[in-house]
Amino acid sequence: MTMELLIVCPECSSARVSKAIDREAPLNWNEQDKIQLLTVPDRRSGDSPFVTGRILKHLSRQSNLTSIIAIDAKIELNKLIGRAIVQTPPGILVFERRVLPQTLKALKLDWLSEMDYKLRNGWHHGAIDRQYLEKWTKQFERLGGHGWVASGLLKVLDFWSDTRIREALRIEETGLSAFDCVAVNRHKRAGKSADAIASLVQKQLDSGNFGRILGRVLDLRTAIQSDDFNRILFVEDCLITGNEMSRVFTALLGQEDQFGESKADPLDTPELLRKKQIVLRFAVVTNGGVAHIEQFLRKEGLHNITVDLTGENILATLTPGGLNDLENNTLYDSDQCLMDAVRQVIKTCFIPIAVWGSEKKAGRAMEFCATVGRQLYKLYVEKRSKATSEKMLDESALGIRSLALALAFSHSVPKETLPPFWMKGRVSFGGKGIEWQPLFQGGE
């Protein structure tokens, strides 16, 4: 165990204390063991030998403890000297407003310190530190006092470092033993993530001896067309809607892309796509993305292509009703927009009540993000001269397909993530306007 802070309080105060920790500490702090809450019976909270005995018993199973905060519970300080710094705030209000925030910040156990640690050397396209995080947060505050929304978004942000991506893709001996080569889609319109993933995988291949697998990363089309490779591992950072992946296969088969420019050049012999054993492996997958690509593969008779879900925690982005609509081809309307986003889609980052406090506050946060996000997404498509309907802009206000993700990789940000994370430009809210700067510079 690596507990660093022990908070002691009577049972009657535990709910309020937990809520205070939720506000100041990282999401799921109670699963990380660094911060622990010890409650004592209300009738014994004034019994200093009893409370101290409970603390000492708890400490005997821990290591690395640096601080104790005792709220409305008497303790024998002399028996804890040398064990930890002990604070006894005069009441729970002082604990909430001053002692807890200051202590967590000093120990770097607050949510902002955790995010600073994750992002400081993690984002490839710019420097993100605590000062930058605070600057990004102030933009929300300037637009009608919505700093609390920024705090919630940063708490739910799921950032994937290079190391985390590499581990998830299992670029190691066991994860590669069944394949002849590793491939990515390196087509000129494939997007910036392909080269980043290829570089990440190549470094791993260069650092180890993985048997008979080819020692360099190939383009998927090249691998399929070569007679030397029959078992191909395709890797990418994420499978969110499944649309990008199905478009790659559509292009390889030489079929027209109904959404725009082809994502790959057609195979010289399209039938080759049906003859190679291809496994698709992603760092992040969603239930909607998996359902979409598996439906596409069944429709095209590509039974030789499978999605590797070994050890995956699948992110739920579609409701059961949405998955059923996808299966029945009723997820989208004739304009290729969601038929009913409220019923079909899970607004992922607004779900944790521990972060937002209540469904009502989560709804207010979502409304703010949608208002600002729609303006930013419109600027994004205008910058790329993409013809986009007002209906699609409405749908994309919380990110593509209204998925409301708070997801970013070290090299890129999926456009299903909320636009305030990745797009810049002039926005307004409640009559106040600012020049918005994204958290992830260059993320568009």
C-alpha cells in the first residue's frame, strides 16, 4: 500500500468529507490508495485513546504516509509524532475550504497536479503544464463563471501517453508471435495518427527480437499485396465510430467512398483482401465502433478480418437502443445524421456524478460545452472548406456523433472529443466573447 494522506472523521461526517475529496482529488481517488478515509463511530470520536489506536492500527498496514487530517475526532498527538504531519482543523468547513485543498496541492495529490504530471511531457505538439491548465480553465470562468466546467472536464480527461498506447497495442513478443508483419494505413489522407503510431511501433520493433515477424512497419495496402505476408496485424490508436476503418476497406476494394475522398488506394487485385488473415488491434475501442466494423465485415463477406478485443475495456458510446438501431440500419437518417442522439448516444464525459455533483449540473455543463463547441466545430469545418449542414453542426457540437468524449492521445485528439479541447477561434457565451485557445495546441 502507498497511502500518503489519511483523513479521519466521525461516521456522521463521512459523506460530506468524501464529497469534499471528490471535488479536490482525481477521479477514482478511492481506488488509488494514496488518499484514504478512516471513519470512527460517532459516540467514540471524542475518545482520543480509541481514535489514536484505530489510526495506529491502520498505519501498521501502510507505508509512505506523510500526512494525517483529523476532523472532529480527538487524537493523542504525542503518539503520532514522527509518524506523519498531523492537522486538526477546527471544524469541517475549514477542512473543506482551506486544509484539504492546501494539503492535496502540497502533496501533489489534487486533480490538477495529477493532470499536470500526465500532460507535462506527454503532448507532442506543445507544452502543457499546471500554468497552462490554469490558463485554459480561466477561459471558462471568463464566459459566465464556468470554471467549474473546466475542472470537471479535466477530471474526466482520458489521456494516452506513448507508453500506455504501446502497452495497449501489445507490441511485444506475445502480442506479435502470431503475425508475419505489422501494418498501418499510411495513405496520404489517412490522418496524422498513422505516422505517429507507425513510429511508436517501429521503435519497439527496433528495440527487441520478436522472432520471424518483419522488423519494419508496412503500409496495409503494401502488406496485403505482398506474397510474403499472410498474417497481418493492423494497428491504430482508436476505433470510435468505425467509420474510418470501414472506409479504408471500402477504398482497398475499389469501391466509391460516400463520405469523401478515399482513405486508401485500391488494391491491384481487390480479391486479395479476402485471402489474407488480418487482425485489427486498437488502443481504445467503443461498443459502437466494434459493432459498426463487425457489421461491415459481415456485409462484405470479409470473414478473414477480425477485431482483437483481448483484454479490452470497451468504452460504451451507444446505448442498447443505439446498438439495436445500428444493427437494423436505423441509427442514421437520410441526411446521415443520428436519428435520435438523446436516445441513441451516451454522452460519455457527463456521466460521472462524482465529478459533476448531480445530473442537473452535468446537464448545465453539457449545455455550455455544446454552445461553445458548436461555434468551434463550425470554425473547424470552415477552415477545411467542408460543406456541412446546420443539422450536422448541431450534432457535432459535442464532438462528432455527439459522443462527448474527453479522450486524447499523445499525438492527436479524436474529433469525437469535445471541441474546446482541440479547436481554437472566436467564441461567445451569454454575451461575452473571447479568442478560445484549446487545451491541446495543434490538436485540430
